[in-house]
Amino acid sequence: MNLIFMGTPDFAVPSLKLLAARYNILAVYSQPPRPNGRGMKTIESPIQSTAKKLNLKTMTPHTLKSDDVFEEYKKLKPDVVVVVAYGLILPEKYLKIPKFGCVNGHASNLPRWRGAAPIQRAIEAGDTTSGSCIMIMEKGMDTGPILLSKKINIENNDTSKSLHDKLSDLTAQLLEEALYKYTKGILLPQKQEIEGIKYAHKIKKIESEIDWNLTALEISNKVRAFYPFPGTFTNGPNGLIKIITTQSNNDVHDQPPGTILNIGKKIFVACGNNTTLEILEVQKPGKNIISALAYLNGIKLSVGDKFGI
């Protein structure tokens, strides 16, 4: 089969590599290089870089709304288009060109967590499972019929990074199986359920500051969900610190949220609903990640001090 692949971040790389070994890739579409890092150097996306290494034709349009871009796409005459975390919405006319339509690999248990940030929102919400779904794309966002899906457990120590890596590999494996069975007529699309729809809205940096009025479990979930990007932080007596690793415990208290309850190898902080959070690792601005103990050795912090001030 002749295939077009559309993707941008690291998440899509295993899918591109696997499909490139089994299909004729007519072209790879990715978002254009953008300024990044402290020096704001223009950097290619992981998919564009991977496509070049595989000697695949790469296309990096800023928009898909241009008539010229659409005509070039149409001339490729793909049998199927595979989309994995591309980042641009495909206009409806694009979906009608391939013989087998456009197939999307999505990192959630659809219809739960449609949208931009399914991995982070699943962890933040305290979900115990996540997964990958392969679906036929239609006009609505992540509303298309499902070809294949598989659930995995979200472990207590999973962060968005570790879950991202698991689902990235799983999505590639499911895409390979789904494409083969779907194009052979073995696999038929199944409509999504209408119950349990939840949207994974894009993460905003304003969400990074910890609200100590939340329960310890809610904060701990958020820390895991937002690691490594955009991270979570709090202000305190010694300035801003990023919170890297935490866990909730069963200790109760009667102190206002954000109050330092105890210090030792960990920092124990009062949270909402009289719950307690243990901080295990932190990071000062521009510094390396260190243990709570190492942080305490370098600053003056006392029981009764407050975070979130």
C-alpha cells in the first residue's frame, strides 16, 4: 500500500519507523521547524528528523488550508493516511482522498480523553487505566469509529513521561495490526460509545502552580501528570521550587493548606481536606533535581513555614 504519514513529536516516532519498514511511504507530513531552547535555535520536529534519516520525502506546511498544499497532497494518491499526534487539524476534504480514509493513533481509552492531552489528563484525574485506540478519522475531534484498542494499567509511579513511552510503543503495534486487518477487510470499524465522553484539554502553564487546597492525592497525581512538562511549582519562604516527586499518606492534621508539618528526609506539607503530602524530590530554578533532604541541607526551612505564599 501507498501511505502518507502525519505526525510531529517523539510519541509518533515508533509508529513511523514500524510502518516505514512495511509500507511504501509516499510522504511524511510534520509541523515545521520551530525555535526552541535557551538559544531559540530552530529545531526540526522528531518526526521530520526521523523521516530524513529514513530517506523519506518530508512536508512541513504551516497550514493545511492552502489550496496549493491540498493539491500537492491529492496528487500523491495515498491508499491510506496515518495520523499520530500531528498537531494540525485535517480539513474534511483531506479525509476523503485516501481509498481507506485517514487512520489515527490516539493515546486514550476513547471516548474518554478525546483531545490534546489524554496522557496527562488521565494521570491527573487518577485514572487506573489508559490505552491506545486506532480509529477512522472524521470531521469531529477524536469521534471516529474504532478499529482496534488496548488498555494498560496506570501504575502508581507512572508519570506522563513513562506512560507516554508505553503508549507510544503500543500505538505503533496496534497501528500495524489495524492497518493490515482493516485493509484486508478482516477488521470493521465500530462506533464509539456515547457514554463516558471526556475531553483532555491542552495543558496551560498557568496550571503548573500547586494549589495546596487540593487533597494530597490530587496534588500527587498532578505532579506525576505534569512531569516533565510543564512541571509543577510552588512559592515558599526560600523562593520558587519545582516539585518533582511526591506521595500522599494517611496522616491527618489541623493546619492550613501549604503549612510545613514536619521535615526530615522528606518534607511533609498540609493539603486540603486535612490530608498530608510528602515531597521527595525538588528542583531549584536552573539547578539539578535533588532529594528533599539535600534541599533542606542547603536552606533554612522550619515547621510552620508555608508554601504557596
